[in-house]
Amino acid sequence: MELQALLITFREVLEALLIIGIITTYLKKTNHGKFTKFVWLGAGLAVIASVGVAMLFQVVFTGFAAMGSEMYLKIGIMLVSSVLLTQMVFWMAKHSRDLKGNMEGKMKHFISTGNIVGMVIHSFLVVLREGVETVFFFAAITGGDIGAAMQGWGAITGVVIGCVVAYFFFKGTMRISLKSFFKVTGAFIILISAGLLVQAISMMQDIGLIGSVIPHLYDLTWILPEHPIDYAHFLRDTGTAPLLSGDVGIFLKALFGYSSMPSIEEVISYIGYFVAIYFLTAPKRESVKTKEEVKGGVKDLSPQAK
């Protein structure tokens, strides 16, 4: 859980600070530094609003737990978080190249029209989006205990690293390729997203919400048990210890959704998710006409050809 929280918080904080940094740097370069306070005002209000969303989310989750519907909410959170994580990666991959130009263009419009409120709202929405996404992800990886994730060393470390990287990046003392950075972190985010998807499917099968054609497609308990309890049971039943500890299994389950005895639906969903990601990210191949083909086409359409 802590490593998931670290990676997610680090990326979310860095994304928000990169956008805010682009905006404030542009304002200072264009001699409009007096407006930076309004940008930070919007960002600060967004942080407060994000904490409020987390508290409201926790109240709602507690209410569902009291009604005995906690499991259904957990499944919903995991599915929504999987979609949000995937969307986050695609959004940044699409907009990272022209992010600077878009932000500067919007600020130029706000300055020229004297729309200070719009400037505050824009920075507010930018940071709030990252905050709400973080709340959903924390709920997904902790089973609804958002407070535990926010107070853990993973989230705190992620915030600190994100702030440090953003600071040195804008100071010019750290040169990193944002495109490469988002590709690497995006790959880990995709793995986490796939893990949340299969965990949601597993939970739906556990409560009988959906069935399974083959409940246990294979059994890797003898190599890597899913939990220390599974390790102890295997040792008790067979007299031999699995090759790897159950602590490794529980770590991989928390991070990537590992299962030592997955159903066929889990395996198909896991593989299918990556196949879908591949086709969505594969470069589009456009048919390029040769000069001869173009000339031939023009010739056929000419009046003389008729």
C-alpha cells in the first residue's frame, strides 16, 4: 500500500506543481508577477477542498459499512479508480507536449480580459482534479481507509519528493525529460490499474455477484503464496515450504493485484486490459500515397481522361 501511495502521490503532486509552475513562471516572465498570488490562492483552496472531499468520502464509506454494503462500495471504488488511473496516463501522454502552450494561452486570455476570478478558478480546478483523483486512489488501495493512506510514510514521502523535483526543475538545476518521466511512471500506474481491475473482479466473484467458469485456473502457492497465511497452510498440508515468502505475495498483490490462484476471468481481464492499452497507444499507420499514385489519380480525374 505504501509504495502505491508514494507513486500515486508523487505523480499527482508533481503534475499539479508542474502546471502551477508553468503558469507562475509565465506570469513573472511577462511582468505580471502580481497575479501569481491569485494562482496560489486557487491552488490552496483546491487543497482544502480535496481534504474536504476525503472527509466526505470517508463519511459516505462509513455509512455504507453500517448498512452492510461496504463490499459493493469497495468494488465500485476499485473499478472507478482503475478507469481514472488509465485516463490520467492517457491525458498526460496527450497533453504533456503542448501543456506549456495551453497554460500560457489561457493565462494570456485571463490577463487581457482582466479575469482574475477565472485565473483563480482555473488553478483551483487544475489542483482539485489531482486531489480528487488521489482520494479515489487512496480509497481503492486501502479498502476505504483514506486516513491511513494520507498518514502513511508512502503518501508523505511522495508529496515531499514531488515538491523537491518540481522545485529543482523550475530552478533549472534539474534537467529531466518530462516525456520520459511520464512514460516510466505511466507504466507503473498502468500496472496498478490492472491490479485494481482484477481485484475488483475477484471480490465480485467472492460475494457471488458474478460467477466463474474456472475458479482456479492454476495454483502458484508452491512458488509464491498470496499471503503469509497461505504460506503457513501450504507448509502444514504438504510438509514443504513454498519457494518464496507470503510477505512477497502480499506485497505484489497490493501493488499489482497478484493472485496465486486466479480465476480464468481474472486472467482474461488482466491480459485483455494490456491488449486494449496496446491498441490504444499503438501508433496509427496511415497509408501514404506515392507520387506516381497521386499523379495517376490526377490524370484519371482530368478532363482529357474523360
